[in-house]
Amino acid sequence: MSSRLILIETSTALCSCALAENGKIVAERKSDAPRAHASLTAPFIKEMLEECAWKASECDAVCVGMGPGSYTGLRVGASTAKGLCFGADLPLLAVGTLETLFWQGFSAGQTAGCTAVIPVIDARRMEVYCCVYSPEGKQLTEVSAVVLNAESFAEEFAKGKVLVIGDAAEKSKKILPSGGTFVQTWPEAKAMLRPAMRELEHKNFRNPAYFEPFYLKEFIATVSKKRFF
């Protein structure tokens, strides 16, 4: 299927964007600069469109990472995607961040020989956003927020080799049973391509006017303890 996609993944500390044409990544930008998602996401997309000599209106859809993840990062990604959809009259697609991490590991050959894959996103302290996938990419459990302990995912580790992948992998390695493979990484836009193509093929379009990221937990603002006067 002939297609051009704009891919946006800003769910974690990495700001990542890519363009894809006919199932292949043709341009990519990413940065782990702190708190720079809002200032980098739109310019990254503009640069890539110019690099490929595309107009946004010539694309077939925008796909955004819908979380779970950082509240601020998800807001930036969603607002940028919505702006492109409204401005260029494009449909909106969305892919879960944990699924993106699965396909990132799959593409890198890291799922080979595994009996289970557990993408993990840092939710602060000892909590992670996670779910369990089969080595073929079937989601086996619901996405949830889990406080890690020595018994977490005991069933999966008892069955064989487990891949734990994501920005909470190193944190998880300190607590979960030994014997797994722990890959510390951040979700990248290029890894969204396979599920994004699936969503496009099935026309699973989201309504840009009402789309909201999957925060999983409500945002809680904290009050600064610093005194200015």
C-alpha cells in the first residue's frame, strides 16, 4: 500500500520524530535534551518535510505515540499531531508506547529466543507502566501501573527467557529475578512504523477534536518548596 506517514513519539525523555514512505523510514530526528519536546517536535517535522521535499498535505496520516508515559511529553505529541491533522487535513492514528517498545526490540532482534517480552516505562519511584507480550507481538496482559517487587512477573520468568525493555529496564533489573535480558532504551518514532501501517490499513482513525493520550494515571501537580520572598 502506497503511503506517507508522519510519526511522533514523545512519551518519554526522548523526543523522536520520523517520516515513512511505503513502509520504510526515510527521515528521522531525535533528541534527549531535557524538557525540549515543546521546542523541538514541530521544528523536527518541518526539517524532515523540507529534507524530503514533501508537503504535510501530501502525507496520508499522522501517527502519535499515545502513552502511557510522561504527562508533558504526551501533551506535546498529541497537540503537535492534532495541529498537523487540522492544518493539513490529515487523519490521526495512535499507537501505544509499550507496543512501540516491543517492536523496537523485535526489529533489533532482541526478542529472539524469548518466551515473553515486557516493555517497561518509568513511572517514578519503583513503579512502572508495563504489560506482557508474546515473542510474536500479541499483547497478553492489560497495560497497568505496577510497583515492582521480587515476585513481579514471576510466572513469566519461570517459563523461560524474558526480555525487559524500556526506560525502566535498569531499575527493573535491580528487583526482578535474574536470568532475563534487560535493555535500557527509549521508544523511538521509527519503531512505530509497523503498528502505524496496521492502523492505517484498517482505517483505525482517531478524531483529532476529541483524542486524548493514554495517561493511565491522573496528573498530580506538586507545590514547590522553594521560597522566593
